[in-house]
Amino acid sequence: MTTDDSTALRASRSTEVTRLERVVVRFAGDSGDGMQLTGDRFTSEAAAFGNDLATLPNFPAEIRAPQGTLPGVSSFQLHFADYDILTPGDRPDVLVAMNPAALKSNIGDVPRGGTVIVNTDEFTSRNLTKVGYESDPLSDESLEPYTVHHVAMSTLTKGALESTGLGKKDAERAKNMFALGLLSWMYHRPTEGTERFLREKFAGKPVLAEANVLAFRAGWNYGETTESFATTYEVAPASLPSGTYRQITGNLALAYGILAAGQQSELPVMFGSYPITPASDVLHEISKHKNFGVTTFQAEDEIASIGAALGASYGGALGVTSTSGPGVALKSETVGFGVMTELPLIVIDVQRGGPSTGLPTKTEQADLLQAMHGRNGESPVPIVAPASPGDCFDAALEAARIALTYRTPVFLLSDGAIANGSEPWLIPNVETLPDLRVNFATEPNATDGSGEFWPYVRDTETLAREWALPGTPDLQHRIGGLEKQDGAGNISYDPDNHERMVRLRQAKIDGITVPEATVDDPTGDASVLALGWGSTYGPIGAACRRVRAAGLPIAQVHLRHLNPLPANLGEILAAYDRVVLPEMNLGQLAQLLRARYLVDIISHTKVAGQPFKAEELADTFTDIITSSNGKEGHL
Amino acid sequence: MTAIDLGLPALGGLDDVPTTEEPGKAKDYKSDQEVRWCPGCGDYIVLNTVQSFLPSLGLKRENIVFVSGIGCSSRFPYYMNTYGMHSIHGRAPAIATGLATSRPDLSVWVVTGDGDALSIGGNHLIHTLRRNVNLTILLFNNRIYGLTKGQYSPTSDQGMVTKSTPMGSVDTPFNPISLALGAEATFVGRALDSDKKGLSEVLGAAAAHRGSALVEIYQNCPIFNDGAFDVLKDKDEAASRLIPLRSGEPVTFGPQGEYAVVRSGFGGLEVAATSEVATADIVTHDPTIDDPAYAFALSRLDDQTLTHTPTGIFRQVQRPTYDDAAREQVSKARHDKPADLQAVLTGNDTWTVS
């Protein structure tokens, strides 16, 4: 491969070029068709070009669902733009459908006039029957509302790969790269990165590397040389804040945040985990970075993974465990034990659809009340929720700050949408990261002059107890799950002591210093507030922009801290006539806020396993703003 | 999958734990907390034995940690003037795994019971033994749930009438030694609560073992299962029931050594009259035999009735420990590539917006 070959892909164009501000592309195919990889690469090309972007992978829980069936469809949606965008897009402007199942399950999302590119080779009568098409949609009138491009991708790919000597079946597998090449041509994407990537990925199998590059180029050249595509499109680079960017997913950012927390606290990290979708990638990533002094422990079960993390915290490490909702259920007893023993611990919950096994690969925000209340007794735990993939990094550092400063388990609630979704990330300068170093106890501290160490003597400001590490002379002490005598920490069944300790543990969490909530109200005269938490930041923000663009005022507040809540939240809620709170659950935060602030929050909920669409939220917000019924009567 | 030979050296269990010239006496290991087990409980004797024994290790007291689960025996850490954690039901091995892995300078002891270790915590026990984490696990087996006031446990006799089994338990009990051996344990021993000398010997070897050492302690519960092990403590009965295991010696027992352990079919062992077998057929005890089948056969001499009960060390073999291997990977990774957070955050694929 020479540079000359590469520039050959920048041939002069005879097509008309249209400039667009934003495009949403969805690749859809069979689980085995490599749609996630294709989407990833197209994303990297958009990132390398300087667009802002957001992605939404969507795949079945089965590793290989039956081929060609509706349940086996895997898709990847990318939204890229010349301005800062907040969501992966509501509806695809372009759908690439690799087979009838992909077409059938995705066409409903394509707006009229949208572009559909299909791999005609897969539209056999057998495949059509498999998904219930009674007639071929490519020849009947059902696709009339769309601009449809018929491309025999399998045949063309096999043809392009004849020289490689690969068997037909192997050659056909590269058809996803053909599709990528075609789309890369349509959108004037840089191609060097993809070719480099393919050569690195298949470094051990040069024939496959060559085949994939050839297929990719064949796709590009197909667009260039055939006349079926009259128009190509340009989406200019976005004017993001200056700095160096990379693309990042939420799970990757979470892993980096944990590495950073270890560095900034100067503590070894014990990362205990048990494989679970969609959190496993955090374990995978962290296990690659043992040079950061991180030990990863893949335990026999969820319970052992959090147990080992907490045991290490007792010994002076930063204990971290990661899981999803069902795993949290199993870890709950240990979280409560961490509350009682007042040891630092980070519990990462990458939420998925529930209850029970639920929807492992789909997103939901329905673990909030589990994190808040899912333990026996009065067992308060702080909760931090990242708003976007990149924000997972900062949220992990914030969770570590709270855990270490206040000696408490902390929940970090990510979810499937931001775990797998990606966005450009302004790479932080490590010099600017917070100092998370802690002081361990070194001296006896008993307040009765006995010269002993009392594990439950508290800092008067934070109410955090002293953390004395095993190995420290003269500070031998015992902790455990039984109620502790205030100060001395011995077992105590005294009623007044229990009353005091329950209230002290609550007061410690209530007193955690968290940043005030900030209101985004550009016109300053909004009477409706859109409130959100976690991954709904994107769609809520995008919906607010649409509402404002239509001339209606709306304010937005997004919560990162759910326990404790920002001190100014009550005041903010009281300042608006109406507060609408979209959540991907049945109104869990709304329930907490109504109880706490006695505000009649309008709870707007959705549990479809998919993020909100900006369009549907904009409609909801508009209805609320324009309804003239005052506070009463809506919804 | 690629397998990598980790090439770890064999060490003693306490090699990384700081020692002292003044290890103190038994009283230095007693905390100021009032011991609250029932009068006559076997736990008292075990506690006294452990407190008397620990100074002999010569360790700094602050580098010893007792981690327990839930149950009567799990109150143990409160009475020890060391570091201690009274944790969650069944989870002590998991918690201790995290502690031992991150702190090689600690001597970590797990105190557990038959319900704690074999019922609710069975999963953690077997996986800890399999991994061979450097821990000493004291399993107090009284064959009953004491703290919850007398329900049958996973080591209770079949047919046992308890509060939860008024018609008799229908459960088949575990043999804890067999279970541990099946879980790839590298050190397995057994002692009686009342046998201070025998228990101390097993404890000494267990502490010196690098890896998971499981010590089953037959312990009497005077309230809910009183006398469960009396036949092993009765002067007339004990000699013909207890089979003391001594490395390098023929396995014989009885008041006059009139019984011996010999090989039987399918690689098993059985008890025979010494007078009726050739000396060469009597098994010479060797806990270091790599094949666990031998120790397993020893454990099967005991069929819950305590007719033939081996005590001492069943198995004592060297195998790389989980915690050593985990630390070695971290230290190799640090040596090979210094941590550079900025480089990781930046990655290989960036673009600049000016």
C-alpha cells in the first residue's frame, strides 16, 4: 500500500455536491454482517474530519441470532454535523440495509424522502419469506416515499476480491467494507484512517487485510464510477471549543476515569467485577492498564467482586466494582456493609432494561430507586450520574472524590445508551485533574484519654470517620456490620446510640458538598423548566433547542448529583410554573423530588429500551408551554 | 487462548509479613471486649488456643487481620486485639481475597462456620480454595446453626430433628474436607476444639503455608448440638476412632495401634486390623502427594458417624497463589511500561480544533 494508492480515492467528481449541516446515517444488517465495526469506522472518519458526532449502537443480546431474521438485526446510527450536537439523531436520513430483515425492522424510522441503500443480493425469495415480506419491497411500491439505491454489494465485493484468491464465502464477508467505502465516498470522508485500521486489525492475516481494503475501495469506486448517485454531500467540520479531541464511548471514559482516580488519589485500585452486559467493557479496558497499579479481579460472582473491592478498601486501596442492574441486586448487601463500616467504594451501574434479566443490550434509567433505596435499614448512598459518554470520565473522578472524602460507597449510574454511544471528547490535561489524596490515621484518637484508636471518631466538617490501615502500629481495631458505638466503634445495642448513629450516617451523606445546579434559560423568561438526569441530557437539550428555535422559552436543568441533590434545587423548582421531567423509567426521580420538594412535577416517561427522540420531547415541551390551563390539568 | 507460564517462586505463607523481636504473649492478643459465647462453647477453647499460639509466629500484631462472616464463631475478631472485620454472612473469603491480594504484608485469617462457609458462602469458599489465595481459613464446624437458635446446617446428620426439621432433616451433609479437596485446596487440616496441642500444630503449618489453608475445627455447641463430637473426646472411645495423621509415619491408631489404614480397591483407603495386614501394606502418611486422591480417600474414612476420624494435615502441597500471580502481573506491567495517564487519555486517534 502506498500513499499514491490512497490519494487515488480522492478522484475528481462529476457529481453535484450538496452542503449539509447535519446527517444521520444508520447501518443495519445481520448480527454477523459487521455493522458495529462499520459504524465505528464511519464514526472515526467523521471524527477525523472534525465533525461533531454522537452514535447509537443497537444490537441483539444473542451473539449470533438466526441469520437473516428480524431478531438478528444489528444496527449502528451516527449523527454528524458542522455544529455541536447533543444526540445520535431521531431518524436516519440514510439507511443502509444489508438484508430484508434490516430493511423491514428499520424502514419505519426513515422519514419520507430519506435515502435507502440496499444490498439487493440478499433480497432472495427465501430471505423475504423469512421476515414475512409477501412481495419484494424492491419491486413493489412500498418504498416509493424514499430514494432507493439498489446495489448488488455481495456480487460487487466478490468481484473485487477475485484476485485475492479468497473463497466466495470469505470474500463476501467484506461487503460491510464495500458499504463503508460507498458511504465514505458519498460524504467525502477521509479514508486513510480506515485503511490503516484494517491493515492493523488484520496484521496477522495479510490476505484478509488486503481483501477488506480492496472491498472498501471497491465501494468508493462504485460511487465514483457509476452514475446511480447523482449527488454527494459535504458536512463541514464543526466549530467546537478549541483543543485536541478524540472519540470516546461512555464505558471507555469510565475506565479512564477510574485509572485517573487511582493516579490522583495515589492509591492502588482494586477493580472487582463479574461479566455482565453492558458493563463488561469497563472491566476489559481496565484490565489492560495494570501498569497504573490497578488489580482487576474477575470474581466467581457479583457478590465476591464487590466483597474483594471492599476488602481492598479496608486495606487502603480504592475499591471499585462495576455491574448492571441485576448485579446491583446481588451486591446490595455489601453496599450496606460499606455504609455501616464507612469505607470508600465506587459501585458502577451501567443500567439496562429491567426488571430481572430484562433487556441486556438496551438502555433504561430504572435503577435509580434501587441505588437510592435498595438496601435494608436506613442506608444512604451518594449517587452520581454522567450525562454523556465523555462525562463518564468526570463522573468517575467525582464519585472517587466523594467516596474517599466521606468514606462511603458511591453509586455511579451510567446506562446502555452512553456506555456504548460515543462522542468527540476534549482530552483533559491531567495537570488540571482534582487532587484526591487522602490522609490515613496514624495516631490513637480515643477521646477518653485511653490511648486507643477509635474507628468511629469523625471529622467535624465532613463527618467522615478515620481510616486506619491494617499494619499501622497501635491502631488495632475491629469493624463490622453490627451497630457501632458512636466514637469507640464497639458493638452497641443501646437504643439512643442506634438513633444517633442512624442519623449521623444520614447527616454525613446529606452534608456532602456538591456543586449547585445551573439553569440554562437563554431568554430568562421561561415559565417551564425541563429537568433531567443522566443520559437524557442529549435529547432534552436538543428538544429545548428546537422549542427555543420555534420562539418558545424553556429553561433546562440537568442533575449530575442525585444524592445528595444540589442545595439550590428546591429554589429552582419553585421558580417555575411547571417542571417537566423526562425519564427512561416510570418516574423515579419525579417521585423523589415530589416527596422532597412538594412540587407537582410533570413526569414524562418512556421505557422502550431506546433513548428519547428530540422530536418527541420537543412536542411534549411545546404542549406544556402552550397549554393554557396553568399548573393544573396537564397530562 | 494463550497460556502463560507465570513462573512464580514458592514461598512461605508469612514471608512478606513483618516480624518483631517482641511478639508479646497471649494476653496481648486479647481485646478489651467481653467474650459473649454461651458457657461451655467450644469457641472459647479455640479462641484461647489461637491467642496462645499467635505469638509463636513472631509477627507484628498490627499486621494480623481476622476477617469473619456471620454466626457464633464469626464474633471471633471482636475478641482479638489485632485488626479485624466482622463482615457479611458467607462473604469473608471474598472480602479477605481483596485484602490479601492488595496487602501481601498482612497475615489474613478467615474465621467461619459450617453454615457460613458451606451454605451461604459455599461459592466463595470453593473459589477461594481453587485460586489458592494466601489465607488461613478456620472453619468451626459444630454441625448446627447456633446464632439463629438451632436449625440444621449443611454438616448436620441426615434425620436430625431441629426447629426447622421436626420430622428430621432430609439433607445429605457435606464432608468439608472432601469438599475442600474437590475444590483444589492446597492445604487441608482438621483438629478438635479440645485438642490444644493438635490444633496449634495444624494452625502453625496452616499459617506457614503459602496459599489457602483450610482448617476444619470440630467444635461443640453446648446449647443446640451438645456432645456432637463427644465420642472423639471420650477416653475409652477416642483412641479407636481418631486417626492422627503424622507425615512420614505409618497411619495406625487404636489404644495399642491395633488398627491401620491400608489401600482398598479403586485407589481408596480402608481401615484394617494391624495384625492382619503386612507392614508394607500400611499407608505411610505423606500430605505432600500431588494427587489429591490420596487425601480425598483419607477424608472418606470418616462417614459423619465419627467412626474413623483422621485429624492433622491431610494435604499440604505447593501451588502458585492467586495473589502472588495477580501482584506479579501488576508489577511486571509497571516495569514494562510506566503509567502515563496523559498518553492513555490522548490515545492514537486525535484531531485538533483551533
